[in-house]
Amino acid sequence: MALTPQPLPPEGEGEPEESSGSLLPDANAEGLGMRATDVRALDAEVLGVSANVKSLKVASDPVRRPMADPVMVDIARDLRQRQTAAEQVLWEALRGRRLDGIKFRRQHPIENTAYVVDFLCYESRLVVEIDGGIHDTQVEDDAIRQANIEAQGYRVIRFRNEAVQADLPGVLAAIRGAVRGE
């Protein structure tokens, strides 16, 4: 069965939004008038696998990591929009591999938990948490949270908001050392 691109119906007509797929802006579909679902099916056919396959492991793919619950992913997206001032300062120093080429993610859900961590370096399994004043009143909860995150194989380091604001170079040096295992 050969798949051929079909013209898209005018906006607001045709299939319901939730099942129609989104238009892709990338090179695979640009200018072809294909929906994301069409491109996935076409890619699957070209590769000779079932179109029902959700993801394909290609030799050049990096190691796959376990995925967090979709609800936690939504919560993380919301938290990214509501960063504290200290988180913003630290993120500007970490984003885009600015710290020694190390990749960090912000407000990232941890698989098999109900936790979203402030910053994560997945490659070195390092979690960086920034603690504000609220953490003074929830010491026990933080200890339980940290134990659960560590049980997933991560190391957790914590900094106070004030430390990030007053001594960012010192905080970055500590993060650098933790990534290196020092």
C-alpha cells in the first residue's frame, strides 16, 4: 500500500482537531501539505515496519530514558512558566550547555515518581534543587522527596536562593564538581 500526500481540507473543515494531527514545519512535510500522522505512517512504510509503532530505535539514537507520567510533564511545563528569581538566574548560567558544555534540563519530571526537579543533568544523573524560604518549614518532606529521587539513581545537591543570588560563581563551581563526581 503506497501512501501519497492528500490535500488538506480548509481550516475548520474535515477531521476533528484531536485526530487530524498537526502540520509539520520540518523538512519531512514542509510544502507537502501532510499532517504529522501522515509523515509518521509514510516513514513507517519506507522503513518497512507497522505504522502503529510509536517510536523507532535507530542506531544513531542516544540511549532512551524512561519517560515520566504525562500529568507530571504538564505540571513541569507549568512550573517552567513560573520560575523563581533564583531559578531564572541559575537557568541563564546553565542553559544551552553554557556550563562546560553540560546539558541541563529545568523543571524536569523524574520517572517513576511524582516529583519535578528544578534542574537535571541526565547524563551524570545529577539533580540541582534551589531552596527558598518555604523549605525551612518542610524539612521532613524534602528529606523524603530527596530519598525517593535518590532511589531512582540520582544524586541531589541543594542550594539556597540566597546562595544563587549572592555567589553564582561558587554555586556553578559546586555544580561543576558534582557533575565530575568530586
